[in-house]
Amino acid sequence: MFKAIYIDKQDQQYQCSVQQLDEQVLSAGDVTVRVDYSTLNYKDGLAISGSSPVVRSFPMIPGIDFAGVVEQSDHPDFAPGDRVFANGWGLGEKHWGGLTQKTRVAGDFLLKAPASLDNHTLMVVGTAGYTAMLCVMALQKQGVTPDQGPVLVTGANGGVGSFAVAFLAKLGYQVVASTGRPEEADRLKALGASEIIDRQTLAAPGKPLGREQWAAAIDSVGSHTLANVCAGIRYGGVVAACGLAQGMDFPATVAPFILRGVTLAGVDSVMCPNHVRLKAWQQIAQLLDDNMLSGIGHDIGLGDVIETAQALLAGKVKGRVVVDVNRD
């Protein structure tokens, strides 16, 4: 038997609770993992609350991340005792996810844990940090260097934003952090931000072209914020877009792209191929330090997940939430 966050839909009624389950109900897959840690992300909050149609089939165990130890494997790349982790791949949406003490998945979803990162650290980073690194890599791929000017990070108090600030600063970039929580300015500066701006300056409908302010940007917000970010990028600059916290719409014009040569680079962490994931995690392992980790994450138990998910959706949670699935 094992405990899990369990989502079901009975007579059109959406239900989410902590359940004790039998191993026989585990989903199909060729690797069984004893989970040590998972995470709580914005998408998990949507799944747990039922406020957005994240879950594609029922019943479902949410959780887009997990790290643990292989118990049984029919996959050639993994053996019992291997430390493994997973991010994305439709976990918590189409496949049972990581907010559980045990899971069974396709081995192709898994990566072996880097020797330098323990399972807890892997989940402090999680999908948020891995997505942030994919965004940094997108800027690097387009040739953005620290000497070209400041880089804007929107949603800077969220998981992706916090790691984006920290990674960019560690790589020598001047980072401007946009946030709606000015009381968190000291935390963001400790992570490496050199300037804090109010997210309201970007959140409302703006002009097709604004003042050229930033050499590049990482945006996890979307909607009017992304449109205003693109309008404020310097000639030849780059925006890496990876989220939609404000909305899925993009109420912009082509002006930044055809008049200033701005590049909008889309970043997807869910179906990203493993060879790119490995490059991202190699960079993450090189850049992580204790100060970065202490400023970004905090732990909860499995029994705290549902209540914390509501707080997360209400914008009351800062940084990363790591779930110790073996703690009530």
C-alpha cells in the first residue's frame, strides 16, 4: 500500500484527496519507482483544484515532477537501486504523476540522477528550474551575452522566475526582476537581481513599440506582459517565452519583430527531448550553490499539498515547493 494525492470525477463532481492505494492499481509502465520527493507547481495547483482542464483522464495522480529510487525495471537503461527523476512528459495530465509514494512510468520518461545532486535538490530545482535553464539556453543559442545589456525576468517570485534570476546572475548577466510583491525585493536581490520593477508597469495594454530597455527577457507570464516585454526589447534582442500566468493570449503587433529584429523564442519543457534535458541539467549542476537553493525552496508534506495548492493559485506562495511524499 502507498499514499497518493488522488483525483477522480464521479457524477461530474471533481474530487481530490489523499488516498491509500494498492500497488495493483499503478498505471502501465516498465519502471516502478519508490518516490522520495515531488513538487507543487502552478500546473499541479490547477489540476488539484479542478479550476482548469489540466487532467485529461480519470482517476489521476497529479505531480509533474518526482525523484526516487528504482524498485523494479524492465527497461534496459535502469536497474533496481538507480536514482532517477522525471519532469513533464504529461505526468499529472495524461500519465499518473509524482505526488505519490510509488509510481510506475515508461522508462523513456526518466533520467538518471547526476551524482552531484541528491533527490531533494533535484526537486528543489524541478520543472521550474529546468524550464528556467531551457530559457537561459534559448538566449545563449541566440547569442545573448552579458555585455549586451540587462535581461528582464517576469514573474520573478515564481519558481521559474526565481531560478532564471539566479542562473542569469551566476552567468554574469545584469538581471531586472519584475514582480507584484515588492516585499520580496531583498530575496530577489540575494538571488542576483540588480533592479526590481513592479509587474503592473507591464501588465496593462501598452504601445506597439516602447522605449528600448532590455537586451533580452525571460517571460513566464504571457498576455499583455509578454506583449509589453517584446515592445521594450532593444534592437536585435531575444525573448524566451515559457508560461501563461497572466493568460494564453498575446495581444501584440508585429512591430518589435519587423522594426527591431526582435526574436521570440518559445520554450517547452514538457516534451523536450532527453538530449536537450541532459544539457540543461549539466548546466544546472554546475551553477547551483547553497545560497541559491536556500533562497528558492521550502518543504511540505503530502498532507499539506491540497491546501498549499489553493494558496499557490492565489499567489500567496513564493519560490519552489518541495513535497516530501513520505511525510504527512
